[in-house]
Amino acid sequence: MSDGITAIQQNLGVLQATTALIGVGTIANIAISAASLHQILKLREDVRQMRVEIKDGFIDLKKALKDQGAEILNHIDEVAADIKFEQHRVVLIRAYGQFLQALELIKSALACDDPKIKDHDLANARQMLSVALGDYRNPQLLSELSAIGQLRRKECAWAIEQTIIMTYQIQKQSGAVSHRLQNLQTSIRQDILNVSDAVQSEEEIDLLYPEISRICTQDLVVLSSWQEQSEWIQSLPTSDLKLLESSELSPVPQAMTSALSNFEVPEQKVYEELKPKSHFESLRDQLKLMASPDLRSKYEYEVVEKGQASGHKALKADVVKQSSDMAIANLYHYFQF
């Protein structure tokens, strides 16, 4: 459990730190590559190996990115001097501080033998995490960010929500765990739709596509598996629950760390192969289709309807259903003309 908490803490710190690259408003092209998933993986490893330090939820990016060239270092200075970003930075520092205080309470609860004190500490931790979550999801601040900035801020919120779920896991409240996990998955899917709507440039898609792909194919799968595990526990009779708690098979929470597990980004290669076969509107819609099965079903229906009406008899429902998100989005836009 403590390892999972540490992983979330490091993840949140790195994600928040990259907001000092992204800034407020339209993201500069120079910052896009430095805020990529690959760069986050490297920063995450630097933090784990203690080569760089997270302070108040931020990293000395000029030190961490000293090999990136003068242009990116100058950009970091420009973002730091921006009054609008400073307003955001103050809120993020406050939120990260609440998060750290909550983690200390959770660690105390894990070491506590008195169930009343343990529950009290966990309840207080949840309250602090809820305050931090409110800052990360502040709609006014989010509205001032680019699509990439919004995703980074929402990823921070997801980490907070995972931590809240862990507090219920500690208390063996599998019903609450399952409920919160379902809500988190729904939130992530909606957040991706909102981020996709905010995309304004192909450069943003270049960064977002591999990351959103990994979130949908790996992180959401992890959360779904965790939810299934919790629901299975709920279904067990009391005798089996006691047996489970006393065995080495006692369940542990699963953190969304897949996107930060290694430096390899196979999704980047996949994106580079499909990008020449699509266009801006299609690529943006593909982000949405990855996150929303309901939206994909609507697109499939329209492709079949318009395809059949246009004499494309091969576009039958069963064939279209097996098609890739790229094919669905491309066909959908083809039939819009």
C-alpha cells in the first residue's frame, strides 16, 4: 500500500511540474516536445532515482532539462514571469500541500492499531484530498488552459481521486471502492472528451494522441480490473472474507502507473504510422472515440447508414464494428461531404 502511495505522489509531482512548461493559454510549440509523455517518463525516473527534487509540487525544470537547449530554458523563464501562470502556481502549491498533508495522515493510519484513531485520520485525509481535488478541477482555471494544460491538470485530479479510493481500500470498504472507481473511469472518459474539444492544432494532437491512447488502453483497464476485484470481494460470504484477510492473497489497490512504467512509448510509433492516413478533424475525433464507446457506436451507425445509402454495400454493421477508430473517424468525415 505504501509503495502505491509513493508512486502516486511522484506521479502527481511530475505531472504538476510540467505545467511550468505548458503555462497558461496557448502552448508554445517549443514546449510541446518537452511536455511529452516520453519526457514525463524521464522526469519520473529522475524523481525516483532522486536526481531531481520535487518542492511544493514543482521541479527545477531548468536543471532537469538543461540538455534541451537555450530556447526551452528561455521559455521556462518566460512562463515563470507570466503573472497569469503565477496565479495558477499559487493554487497548485496550495493543492499539493494539502495532498502531502493527507498522505502523512494516511501513513499514520497505516501504522495505527486503534481502529477509531485510524478511521479518524483517514476521514481527515479524505477531507484534505477533497480540498486539493477542488483546486485541480477549478473550472475557471481550467478554462484558461490549452488542451495539453487541461490534460495535465486533470491527470493530477485523477491521482488525487485514486488516493481517496485507497483510503476506502485501507478500511476494507469494497462497496465504496467500487463506486468511486466507476465514477473515476467515467470522469476520465469525459475529461478526455473535453480535452479533445479544446484541441486547436495538429501539434497538440501529436502530443496528446499517444498519451490518450495509453490512458484508454492501459490505465482504464487497470482501474476496471481493480473495480472487478472490489466487486468480487463484495460478493464473498463473511467466512471467505476473513480467510482472504488472513491470507497472503489479500487484495491491494492498483495504481494507474502504466503510463509511467518505462521510457518506451509504442503508442508514438503507432500514431506516426496512422497520422499520414488521417487529417486534423479525424485525428481529433479518434481521441474521442478511444474514450467514448457510446460516441463510437453513434459514428458506426452513421457510417453504416450513409454507406449503404451511397451504395457502399461492404459497409455492413458487423464489418464497421470491427474497424479501427481511425477507419471509423475517416469514414465518418468522408460521408460529411
